[in-house]
Amino acid sequence: MKYLSTRNSNLDLSFFEILFQGLSKDGGLFLPHEWPALDINSLKNKTYEELAIEVIHPYVSVEISKNDLKKIIDESYKNFSNPKIAPVTTIDQNKYILELFYGPTFSFKDYALQFLSNLFTYALPKASKKLTVLGATSGDTGSAAIHAFRGKQDINVFILHPYKRVSEVQRRQMTTVKDENIFNIAIKGNFDDCQKIVKELFIDDDLQQKTSLTAINSINWARLIAQVVYYFWAFLQIDEKEINFIVPSGNFGNVFSANVAKNMGLPINQLHIATNQNDILHSSISKGLMKKNVVTQTYSPSMDIQVSSNFERQLFESSGRDSESINHIFKEFSKNNSYTFDKNIQNDLQSCYSTTAVSNDETINAIKEIKEKYHYLADPHTATGLHVLLEKEGNLPWVSLACAHPAKFGDVIEKATGEPPVLPKDLSKFFDKEEKMTILNNNKDILKSLILQNI
């Protein structure tokens, strides 16, 4: 398996090369040259860990044996609190919820980041290098990364989050970690500002010469392959001929992982994207207009994004894998803050995905209705998908993804239901600890200086 960049389809890189780079030097994102095919029937009756080996191994087979991959995967999921790792809950006929909050930080991000940190631990001695991990978070990626990488030898971690724009629980999960290799940076701006700084630093030659910079955001391909696993898992638990998924989406990584599963042979009938009021994905797919607007704060802060990094991967696929087209699209988008797709790309996007933009009021109402009707408590990100699920009918199963534990968003839950959620013991402990973070202006050079002082 070799890898190309969305902005240079002639690249031919190994898995370890793209693992450590994270983002291609041309500014593009890595993808495999071809999609491996899996036989669904051969995957039945496997545990989550056994399934993960079969799904992931084709992407890493040159560098990592199945036996070594098994050790990485077993280590990654050994501390998840549910024996099924990602259980599927039935709420009504053909209506299911895939629960992805049983990792150490109660977020679906744990499923990829626990794997990624153990992958780095395995690969670093072979590469004989030290790493500087750089990432931006709109809420849950940061805490999942920090708890995955804390205390790891030869790895320093710099996580950017938008100052005063994540929930208190999300912030405290990051800022109460005091390990010397962890640096929490609060940027005076929004998530898109954080993400822009990260991308600029990845193509900063001076910084790259002084340290091995790598990404833990979903721009890193290794994160996405770990997320592909739970789509196969949900299908195998339900055991029907075809399946539909509803995916709350901000940065497009999770739903693109579902499309990867489809490319590998998973019989997905429909993929439905739920966004919040920051609806660039909804507009891009339903209208063919990718237009950057002002980011508004919502009840689902992890989805408060206007420029979705992973959407570039889908555009590459929808353009017929034409890297020249992708360079043109993003050059124009960078210049004008908007781009209208040609009919071929728009038609392909609409053949892959349907979309709904869910308002704040609709999010609150979905939390309330699901609680009253099904006695199920959902966090506000999950609720954007459940708003869509409530309206779905038909003979095929619809599976909506549960992104995080509702207790991480207590204020919103109380607003919707009239009662605060019960905090699990592992979340309540963060309120008793001191916080450690550095607040910076929205400037890449200031951050670059901080990184160079601390590596």
C-alpha cells in the first residue's frame, strides 16, 4: 500500500512516511492509491479488536505485521469501559444509536487517538526520532490526544483550542493534565483560526528542519482508518443486508471514514450528514457552494467549524482523483472565501451524502424529545443526528452516531431537560484540579516561538 497527496497524485509514500508527516508538504492530505476490499462474511463473529486488525492491516501491512498490529490494538482498547467497546443501542424499529463514548475521555475521538498514540510508540524506535505533535481542537480531539500521549517518551504535544469556546468539562479535561510533555494553548480566536495556524506551521520549512512535526488531527490518515472500524462493527451487530448512517460532522473526518468503509465493501445505502448552524458542509453538498462565513457559537461547540479539513479528501475523490483540480479549488477558495463546484463534482457529492443543518433550538428539542420518548439522554452533538433520526422511516436500519457522554455538556442538558446530568466519577474529578494553559494571540509566529523554546 502506497500513498499519494490530494494535491500531488504522483506521490508514492509508505505508511510510516505519511504517519510522521501527517500533512503533505504541498498542503494536501494523504490517501491510499487504491482501496482494499474486504469480504464481509469473513468478518462475522469477531470481537471489536479482531475486526480492527482485519480493517486496518491492509493499510499498514508493509510496515506492521498482523501480530504486532494485534498488540497495538489490544493496548489501545484495553481500558474502554464497555466490553463491546462500541455498543449499538436500539431505540425503535430500524432506529439505532452507535455509542462511541466509552474511552478515557468519554468521546468518539478516543477510538482513533488511543490507537494513534500506541502506533507512534511502536514506530518511533524504528524511526530513531523525537516527535512534536501539533493539533487543533474544537473540544474533544484535544483531551483525547492529551490523555493518549501524556507521559510518552520522546513526544511533546502542543494542543490549540479556541479561548472560551469549548465547554468547561472539555477544557478541564485538557488543562488539568500536568505532564511535562503536554502544552495547552488557548488561542484568542475560533477553531478555524487554530486550524489555520496548525496548517501554516506544517508547511513552515524552518520549523520542520528543527523538529519532526506530526499531526494528530483527523488530517492524519492513521486516525481515519481507526474510525473506519466502528462502521463495520455496527453493521455486523445489526446483521441486515444494508445499512444507513447519520453522522454529526464538523471536520468531515468521521463521515469520510464511513465512505472509506463503503469503498472497502461495507454495504452502506445512505450516509446522512448532520451539521449545526455552522453549515458549510450542508451548503457545499446541497447547493454546490463552499462559502466561508462567520463562525457562530452553538450548543455543539465541537462542530463550530467553517473550513472542514477532511472535505478536501472527498473533493479529491469526487473530482476523479484530480490533484490539479484540488489545487485550483483551494487556491480560489483561499482567495475569495468561496467556491462553486462544477456539476460533476456536485452530483458526485450528492450521490455520496445527504445533509441537514440543525439549529440550536432543534438540538435542544431533540435532546428533550429523545429523553421523553425513549428515556435516552444524548449530548448536543449526538442530538443533531438524532434530530434527523427521529424523522427517518423505511425498512433499512438507520444508525446515528453518539459522539460524547452527555455529562460533558451539563448546561445544555439542563436547559433541554430541566435537570443536570449525573457526572461520572472520572469526569467530576477534573473540577478539583488546578489548570495549566497558555493564552496566546491569534498569531502563528508567537506559537512557533513557544514550540521552539520547549522542544
